[in-house]
Amino acid sequence: MRTQYLPQLPALPNLPKRAAASARRLLPALPFNKKPDLEVLIIGAGVSGIATASHLQRDKLLSPLITQKKVAIVEKRAAIGGTWDLFKYPGIRSDSDMTTFGFAHRPWLGKKTLADAASIKRYIEDTATEENLQPLIQFNTEVSALNWSSRHQYWQAQLTDVTTGQTRHITARFVIGATGYYDYDAGYQPVFKGQQAFNGKIVHPQLWDETIDYDNKRVVVIGSGATAVTLVPALLSRDAYLASASPAKPQVAAQVIMLQRSPTYIASIPSEDPSYVLLTERFKLPPNAAYGLVRGRNILLQQSLYRLSRVAPKLLKTILTQRNKYALKGSGVALNHFVPDYNPWDERLCAVPDGDLFKAIHTGHADVVTDHIDHFTKDGIQLASGRHLPADIIITATGLKLQMLGGAKLTIDGKALDVSARMSYKAVLLEGVPNMAVLFGYTNASWTLKIDLAAAYLTRLLRHMHHYGYKSVIPDAVATDGEQANRLPDTVMGSLSAGYIQRAQNTLPKQGDRYPWYVTNNYLSDRMMLKQHLVHDKWLRFGR
């Protein structure tokens, strides 16, 4: 096959002299003939990182790279799990069904539709252990800088030991960002007027302190997303407390109020998957066989629901509203707190198992208030309407702070790389950036569904490069036949109106105006694109 050489990279702004000098100090010069230390560097040991390493491990051509220690996973935290190791707030669980959230090659066997964080973390750990991926992981290690060397055709990485502050340098042919899209060190925390006057405790769920005593306390949860709707029933549940914490005595709050600026669509789902129960208990199917059938059914159900929200939003809105009206009957809480002024899936739909949020409301110890905050007082929150909400603890479930690649400084030949100015190719690679993948899951379905497909695609891509002796690949917005893809305003996370998505405009890569540069949010079409279409297409430039 004829070699295709890398095109000249698009012009990038020069770093300021001070920053350029800093970059040179971070990443020392290398001899020309030096081979990379690694073939693949995976950043992150959560769902995405373990899924990617698992795919490489199971590929016959690429698995020797693992045995030869040419693949490494670096993880900033001290344990596997990512999100599921970080968040500790009461009730923390998935908001997608576990048959589609689990890995395709390793069935999640069990009746529960949604799983708690500890179970998910254990599932990820067990996967890494069973597939012998643990030796690949370097814990407490942060990638603080990455520079692509066109001369050597590989990445130079600065690694920082977060426990000692010591740094070292490695090189890698290919870098895979499996860090998710948010900052693990801090959530999005708006500053509220007068919050210093509040005498109680203010906590963000991302930084939850398990020693917090909320027993018999008045709690206000600010927010209306998945975290908020999880917290409200959990703070009133002795069982949820015991599942997520370990102090001496169980805790149950006296009163929990969910304070929201605007409502969110809530959908009640069974806590146990009825299809799985039917197949395993009545028809006596083996768990693995039942898993495959239920997984396929749930994928189609997710896709159909999302499609309905696009073609008949009023119908879906009516269905959800009527179900919530029935769930609220006799509670004294008005339906308007659950009727958003936007269409379903303009923001992510929140699932609640067995309607636990509505059950909490019916106890009389939970309430929902739709209003704006005027200011904090010494003993609560003063609302714009004039109402005062008394509180001993305020939980700010106000969202995430977006971040790419764990905050690593990115450069190409010493010049700054702005990821938000690049398009995402197949929602995996980056326009004009050699040998780098950044993994994103679905926003309208289980995160892992897309990660599994992306990991399978990367395995195919790396196998292709390995087979033909290519050292580099770069997606180009101008195809070999002259067709040009143009950048759109939407990020790779789509056009959701959620606050954290809107704040991502200057952080996340963008979509393009044509295939394969736009995000389909369609599992079936993505499966064909990433697992069946030819790897070598008109948008990719390979070099030896």
C-alpha cells in the first residue's frame, strides 16, 4: 500500500514566551531515533479506560502490546472506578439501566434496573482483575502536559505523582483520553448572595463528606437534575444511608426540600427489570441469554423513546406529565413543579426507581419548590417570591465543572492546542490532532454503550496502523476528494440545554455539518459506523 504522509498541521497560535519556555522545561528534547516508551497511553481507570484496555486485551494482534508492557493506564485517583469511586453522596446510583450500562462482553447479571455506586465500582474492578488489567494501572498519577512531536511522531507526556508532586516523562505513540468530561477536583459552584451568613453547612455533592450529620436535620437541595432527584429520597431513607456510608448510627433527615429554578422531566421506572425477571424466573433462561435479550430490548426502547421526543415531543410530554400527575395524587404538591417549559430530551430525562421521589413526597417530609434564590440567611434561604426556606444543611447540586483530559496542557510542537476549536471525528478522534482519541458516551442513553463502540473502533484503528506499519493518523476536515466539513456551534455533547453543556462551549470539541463529523446519538447507526465501516476513509491521513 502506498504511504500517505501527514499533511501540514493547521496554523496554531504561538504560546507566549513565558509559556513556551515553561513547556520546554516540562517536556525535554528527545534524540531523533528514540522509540516511544509506550504504544498506547490511556488516561483514566474508570468505565471508559477499563473498557478500552479490555478491547485491546482481547484483540489477538494487539494483546502482545499489553504483555510487552507497551500499554499503560494512568489514574489520578488511588483506585479504579472514576465517577463511581469519586461520588459518595447518599443514594448515588446509575441513571441508566444496567443491562446497557454494563460492558457488552461482560454481562451485568442481576434484577436491579439501576445500581448503586459501590456495585458499579466493584463491577469495574472485577472486570480489570479478571482480564489482568490491574498491572497496567499507575495510580495517583496525573498527566499534566502532553506535546505531540511531529519529528518523532509520538506524544511526550509529563506525569505528576499527586502524592509527592514529583514529575517524570514518558513517550507514547497513541494517547486515549478516558477521563470523562468534568473536573474531578471541584464541581460547578455558583456564588450565592449572603452565603457567608449561613450558620449551617454548605456542601456540593461532588465533595460530599461522609461524616456529615444530617439526622433529623432540615435539608435544602438546590438543583433539579439527576443528583438532586437521587438525594431527596435517599436523605429520607435509612436503607440508602446504610448502603452508602458507614458511621455508627443510621441517619434520616427531618425535612428535605428540592429547590429548583425550573422543573425537570421525571420518569418512574421499575427497580427490577420485569423482562429479566420474566425470562430467568418464569422461562428459566440462563442469565447470560436473558441478559442479551434484555439488553437488545432496552437499547431499542431507549432509541425509540429518544426518537419519539424528536418527532412527537408533545405526545411524550403528555405521557410523562400524566404519569407524574398520577404519582402526585393526594400529595399536596402541585403538578407544575414537574412540567418543564421545554420538550423532553432538550435536557436529560431523569429516571427514578419505583417512583422513590414521589414516595418521599407522599411521606410529607419532602417537598419541591420552584423559585429563584434572593439570598442566603443565617438559618436558610430567602426566595425571590418572599418565601423563606429554613435549613440546617444546604446541598448545592448545581452541576459539573467541565474539563478535558483531566486538565492536561496540550501542545503540538510546542504550540497551544485548543480542543474546543476542533471538530470531533466519529466522536472519537480530533480534527487536525494526530494519534489522539477523546472518549465520550451518550447523553441520551447509557454512557457505556457509546464507549464500547468507540473502544472497538480504536482497536480496529490501532490494528490497521500496526498491520500496515503506520506511525500516525490525523483526521482532516478536507477529504481527499476535496469535500470539506465545517464546524457547527454544538459540542460533541450535543444541543442539550443543561447548564453544564452550555458552559462547555469553550471546553469541548465541536460537531461538524456532515458525516462522520456530527454526533448521531443513535446506537444502531454508530454501531455500523464504528464496527463495520472501513477504517481507512477519505478523511484520515496516515503516515509512516
